[in-house]
Amino acid sequence: MDQFVYLFNEGNGNMRDLLGGKGANLAEMTQIGLPVPYGFTITTQACNAYYEASKTIPTIVEKQTLEALARLEEKMGKKLGDPQDPLLVSVRSGSVFSMPGMMDTILNLGMNDETVVGLAKLTDNARFSYDSYRRFIQMFSNVVLEIDTYYFEQFLEEVREQKGYSSDPEMTAEDWQGVIAGYKGIVKKHTRKDFPQDPKEQLFLAINAVFNSWNNQRAIVYRRLNKIPDHLGTAVNIQSMVFGNMGNDSGTGVAFTRNPSTGEHVLYGEYLINAQGEDVVAGIRTPQPIATLKDEMPRVYQQFSDTCKRLEQHYKEMQDIEFTVERGQLFILQTRNGKRTAAAAIRIAVDMVEEGIIDKKTALLRVDPDQLNQLLHRRIDDKFEKRVLAKGLPASPGAATGQVVFDADEAEALGNDGKKVILVRPETTPDDIHGIVAAQAILTSRGGMTSHAAVVARGMGKACICGCEALKIDLRAKQFTIGETLVNYGDIITIDGSTGEIMLGEIPMIDPELSDEFQLLLAWADHERKIGVRANADNPEDARKAFEFGAGGIGLCRTEHMFMDIKRIPTVQKMILAENYGERMAALDDLLPMQQGDFEGIFEAMQGFPVTIRLLDPPLHEFLPDKEDLLVEVTKLQITDPGSAELKKKEQLLKKVRQLDEYNPMLGHRGCRLGIIYPEIYEMQAKAIFYAAAALADKGMTVQPEIMIPLVGHVNELKQMRQLVIDAATLVQEETGKHFEYTIGTMIEIPRAAITADQIAEEADFFSFGTNDLTQTTFGYSRDDAEGKFLQAYIENKVLPENPFAVLDQNGVGKLIEMGVTHGRKTKPTLKTGICGEHGGEKSSIDFCYRTGLDYVSCSPYRVPLARLAAAQATIRHEQNKEEVYTTA
């Protein structure tokens, strides 16, 4: 018989797929003897069985749940629904991968009109008992009965105002009884039924709700964002309740074993005296720093500190821990690997190596390459004199500027339109996830460093300020005030998530500096990786940045970007509009020294590393004015100034634009096809490269130019262009008396080139796979049209697993790359291969490149550190797999 339910002492930390991360950790902590409130886990398989049974709990799951409940009651010496000594439980979700706040939780389950009286007598604390009951009604009604929390909060706020209270702890037992009556009235009004009193009915309704929450909108968005598979399902954890709201010797909190923002090795977190867990994360009350617990409850603090050390040593990872203190006794409710900023991830990984907890390979695997983007963006310029409006808690580092918005839907809509927005809320909830994704940063007036906004923002690498109590938000009027300053919807503000400062307007930013720990981690990565990392750079400035970030060369220098310089466009247009060979050559002679200067700057910046230069790729019409705009200008001049020289010039230009216009320019007269029809263009570029090489040879510098011919589909195209480049090199060497080494290769971006790679390799020293165009030509997608019209719908409807322009399509485009490498090296075993599309900076694509045997990947300069780390991780993972296979064999 399948086992769908496990008591905590029956599981362990290796059962994540079955018990979910939370359930596996609860089982593991139980096994190592930590003070964990007892309970059981309903597995992820039960969740999938629930959906297979049309969202009905299967009989076998119900039976095993009741058996486990009986065991729990026996262990605790209490019964669910017992009026004299009731067992109360929490019902929590627990997916395989951490999804904080995305699914549902119910606390204090088992409370009803009878058990609330029994609990009050048992604890001799009526206020605590009725407070717990009202919390349960509100939470159960929201999660299970789907009644908006707003109605309950509004009612409670009205009661507080009537009583003249400023906070919940001022409420008496009698006050809470009145609130409970009001809450029941809200339930009756919205459901036309009384609030359920049978604890077992409550239990199974709550289990249903948690299973259903696997497919709520925020969970779906979060999974899509974090690439978590939809088929995994969630486990449900049923755990006996402990109470932090039983008086001033009780409390609850959330803490990290190290600072999740900086990585500093100190306990970091918050707690509230006389409160339950949701008070901390919901931002309803402002919590105290964990360090002050040492003064409030010294014995508990010491026990908690020792437990944190034990957990970190056990898991060999920074932990995020939820705890409750009930009448001076510490309980650990949950532990999981803590989410952290990129800076913290790096420092923690490096520190743990130096502390002897993990080795260097493990440290490299601990840092998500995608997180490194957080460290490679701008921060506020310290030289700028800031006028700080207010200061909140620095919940997630980084700085951002944007328009103020007050609603997650507005943030998403404006973000999709390319606007930069800052989402301002009293506090965020999991339902705001789509707005947080779209925003540049988040600002809240309530909540602490472990509130929903803080945790989610840190995980995404977005700046966030929480708990800015000076912020008075009016959601209806779409404005907030700080003192006398009024800020309206759409106004520009800047926030600094590292300091908690809020400022009006846009503030200058500066480039980041990489920490010593970051440099050390990347040095370890370079030692481990067995695939090179280059950068795509089209000018000396980008090349210098690439070199600074550790690129081992330039994998793609797009020469057309040099042509597009506003100062050169007139000369480029003169070349395009030339009526004969002589006129064209005159323009090319003017362009040659400009190109030579560019190449000299790039060669110098790369200090001897190889530089792959792609000869002109786009069609010529891209360098001319837009046809529609020209037509409007010509029409206006025909009406206003029909005899002018300007009109004649514009008409000539329009005629040329029409001649060059193509129905499908992506597949038209571009790349090597351009070079074959106008060989003088490629000849000028080749000469500029070699003159630059000769000039640097005069300075005693070595250069490694790699000349790349684009869009080759047939070996004869490459053969003809190769000879043109060789002739240009010979001419420059004879003219300058300088000798330089160079190679000639091609960009594989047409399926036919991959299929006939054995033939093309006869004329190539290297292949560079242009995965952007190879993806377009393989799928038959025009990227701009696809991404703008149907690609997002394809991803959402699971027609495609990922955007193939962001993540390499390994089953289709990848097969062509594998074919190109295999066939090419059959002809030429020494053939150098790499990729230079967007995929060169994406971690799963880099892993594919390593497995396929490519020599290097090339990406934008700011993604070079990411690629260096991802390349190391690919090497380590696959070497470990080989060792495991060898050991097994």
C-alpha cells in the first residue's frame, strides 16, 4: 500500500521530493533531537493524487491522515476538538523548492466555541485564548472560505478606534469576544453559512485549501519566475501548535544564522513578544532585532544561538529559522536554506570555506550565477548631495529610480510598457508578486527585515525599503506624504535599499566595485572551469570593461555598430548611395582609418587576448533613414518647396531606400552575400584590421585577430571570402613589413551550415555559433514579431518550456550545434568552436556548451562574471557525475 502520510520521526532530510522542503527539514530536525513541535506530513504524491481525483482527497489519503492524527493526539496527550484539553494544529504548505509566502497556511486549527473556553481555563489566560480564536477565524475564512481579509481588518480597526486602542495587545478577552462575534457575522454574510465548528471538517477543508493553493495565481507566477516545475505539487504539514502570544514570557520570530544582506557571520532577524508568527512576517507590528532577545530572555537567546550553530553545521548552509517561545520554552518551527543577496551569497560561500565547513567546489556551487547581476549594476553616487525625505529599514540592497505606483497591477502594466516604477504599499502580500517582478524596487510603510516584501525582493535582487513609518500612504488618492512633502502617483523617487533612504527625483548612480570575496570566488571558478569565457564588445570601452570582468578575449565584435556612429553615418550613406565603384571606394577610403582606430583600441584593451571580428552583417538599408519617414519628408517638400536642392537629395535617397528595401531582410542581402556582391566593403574592413595589428606590432604588442565571415550557408561563400581576407593580409604585411598571426572562420547561424559543417570546416579555422539567428532560422521565428505577438502565450500555455531566445533550445537548435561541432571536427580536429549569441551568458546554455565540447562562450561584458561561475559549475557537476558513475561501476 502506498504511504501518503509520514510522521516527523518517520522521515528525514533526504526525502524532499516526497515530503517537500519544509517537511523534510522538520523530519530531519526531529531526528537530530531539536525541540520541534510534533506532527506529520501529507506528501506531494497525495497532492498529485488530489488533482488526479478532480480535486478530491482520495479515501486512502483521508484514512492515513486520520491514523496519523490519532498518533499525534497520543503523543501530545490531547485530542483535536476536546473541550477540556484541545489539541490545536497548524496546516502549512511545503513544496520541494522553497516558495515563501506563495501558498497558504492556517494556524490554530481546532478552535471552536467550546475549545476556546477550555483553552482559556487550561491556560488561565482568557485573553490569549480568544485572541487565538479570532486569528483562526480570520485566517481560515480568508484561505479556505475565500473571504477577503480586508473585511476582518476593517472591522478590527473600527473596534480599536471605538476603544481608543493603538495596538492589538491592548485588547482584553472581552474585546476579543466581541470581535469574534463580528467575524462570525462577516462569515455568515459572505457564505450564508455559520463558521464551521467541527475540527475534523476544519482540518480537511484546510488540507484542500493548501492543495488548491499550489495552483493559485501567485504560486504559478513564482514558479514561472524561478523555473520550478508545475508537476511537483505541495506537501501539507500538520503540526501541533505552540503559542508565542501567551504573555510576556512568550514570543515568536524569524532569524538567519548569518546576515542575508551582507553575509556577515552574526545572527540576524527579528522577534515579537506576546505574538504569533504571522505578526512578524505580515508587517502588522514592527518587530525587535534578534540581538535584544539577549536582554529580554537571556537563557532562551543562548539556547537559540546554540541551535543556530548546530543547524548550520548540520546542513553546512546558512539557515532561515522560524521559532516560537511558549512560556520560556524554545521551539523550532522550521529551518531552510536562507535566501540571500548576491553579495551575501558570495561572502558566506567564501567564509564557510575559510571556516572549514565546506570546500571550494561546494562554495562555487552555492552561488547562483543569475544572482551576480545584482552586483554588476549601479549604485547611488556618494558625491551627490542627497535630500533624504525619510529613512526605513534597508531590507534589500541596491538603488533604483522610478515612477511611484501604488498597485501591483499598475506596476505590471507600466513595467510591460517599458516604464521604470517603484511599487509603494503599506505592506506587500504574496498576491503582489507580479507587481514586484515588474517594479524596479519596493517601498513599504510597515513590516520588518523578514517581511514578505523584504524576503521576496532579496531573492530577486531588487532594492527594497520596509517599515518606513514616516510614510503616510493614501491608496485611494494614490499619494503618500512624508512630513509636509506630498508625492503623487507617477512622481519620480529614488530609493537606496542599502541605507533605507528615500529621496525625491532621479539621483546620479555609479558603476559597482567588485568585493575581494567576489574576486576570490571567481579566481576559484577560473581554476576549476574547462571552457573559456569571452565577451561581446564593439568598442574599446566595452572591451576594457570585459577585460576588467575577466574575459579571456572578445568572442564577437560587431563592426556594423562602428558604422552606426552618428558621426560616421554620413560617410556610410555616401558609400551606400555611390553610383559607381570609384565613388564607393572614395567613401570606403574615408571609413578605413575610422575602423582601424576602433580595432587598435579594442586590441589594446584586450592586451593580447584573441579578438573575433565579424565583418559587416546587416543589410545596407539599416544605415539609411526609415522609408516611411522619408516619404513624409519628400511629400512635405513637394508641397512647400518643390524646386529645392533638399527635395532632390531626399528623392534620390528615397529611391535608393526603395531599391534596397526587402520583404524579409533577415534572410535577404546581408552577411557574406553583401561581401560577395560588394567585395570592396569586406576588403576595407579586413585591411583596417590588419593595419591595426601592424600598428600595435610597432608598439611591441601581440594581437590575435580572428576574422569571422557571417551568414555562411555554403562552403563556396566562405572559400571566396577567405581568399579576400588572405589577400588583404598579404597586401598589408608587404606594405608595412610587419608579420602577424590571424585566423579566419565563420558564424554558424543557418541550419544548412550546421548540416554541412564538414565541408565548411575545410575553409574555416573556427566556428562561432550565432545562436540568436540560428534560433530564428531553426524555429522559423522572427524574434521581434514572435516575442511581441505570441511567444509569451506559448510559454504561459506550455507550448514551449522557455523563451528560446533567452534559454538555448537544446533539443532543436542544440542538436544543430552538436552536429556542427562533430562534423566540423571530423574534417579538422583542431577546429576551435564557441557561441556568441545571448545564450553565452545563460547558465543552462553554458552547461550545454560544456557538455558539447565547445572551447568558449561569449556574452555581454556585464555577464562575464556570471559565465565564469556557470562554466565552473558545469565542470564541477559533470566531473562529479563521472566520478559517481565510475564508483558505481
